[in-house]
Amino acid sequence: MNKTRYIIGIDEVGRGPVAGPVAIGAVCVDANFPIKDVLPDVADSKALSPKKREAIFNATMPLVKAGSVQYAIAYGSASRIDREGIEKVIASLVAEALHTISASPSEVQVFLDGRLKAPPAYFQETVIKGDSLIPAISLASILAKVSRDRRMVSLADTYPQYGFEAHKGYGTKRHLDALREYGVCPEHRTSFLTRVDGIIGL
């Protein structure tokens, strides 16, 4: 029988881009921890500006240091996505993120956004639009989004021709035009580009 001591929220970021990793964010707090009181701006990450997401991320780090919040970000690379498929990678990353959190499955209530599922050992609930309804999912989404965006900005230093810092790997016109000119790099999900005409290197 589950005796809920902790709440864990889980969300994915970067399912749709044609470059860069997919990321799973997990946030764990005590069941009575008032996320919205402590971090009142927490909301669906897609509804927040990059500046606001960064501010929430930075405000969360002292809570992590104090032990009030645990979080984990698990990444699946473009090559792994091509090799295994996005759904299999995401399922594996959910388990990886949960295993990073220091909490026994018997003490945890896991809330997941959309269609995500946790391993069967966890008492869990999948919530449609959970990133806007469950604060722990919202915070997980924000931390994962900021972490992945920072990674894409860093990759832009290695591959400046693609403009990763601007579009974060999504298939914008600028990105696809760069792909037609320069071809793919190791950060591209070639399985996502098979229907895009004129891409060199596929």
C-alpha cells in the first residue's frame, strides 16, 4: 500500500525538434510542500517567457541546495533516438530520472504529463495538460526546458552554422535552410528528417 511521503512531477521537453536531445525532467518534493507559495510564478513552461523560466530555475536552485526540492534531468541523444525510436527512449529516460531521485517507490506519488508512464513499481497518475495543472509537473517542465535550452546554446558554439541558439533544434525555416546548405551534423535526428526534401547527408 502506498503511503505518500513525496510527490514527483515528470514532464518531457524536446520531443519534436529535429536536432538535439530529448529531455525528461523530474521534480520531487515532500507531499505537503507548497510549490506555488514558494515559487508563485510556476506555470506551464510553454506559457512562460525564456527570461521567466530562467528566473524560476535560478530561484529553485537554493531550494535544491537546502534539500526542499530534488530534481533530475535525463537526456536521450539524437543518435539514440534514431537507433531506438523516440517513444522507447522517452520511456527509458522516465525510469532513469526516477532512479536518480532519492525516494522509495513505496513512498511516492508520481504525476506525469500527457501520455508518459512510470515503471510499474511506482504509484502513478498520468494527467492530460498536467504541466498546467500540477505544480510539480510544471516545475519539472521548466527545469528540463531551461536545461535543454542551455545545452542547445552550448551546441551552437560547436555548430554555429545551424543557429541552435535561436531555434533550439526545432525545424524552423532558418534551420531547414541551413540543413540544405550544410547537411546534417551529429546532433541531428536523421529519422526526423527523412521527409524533408533537399537535406544533404541523409
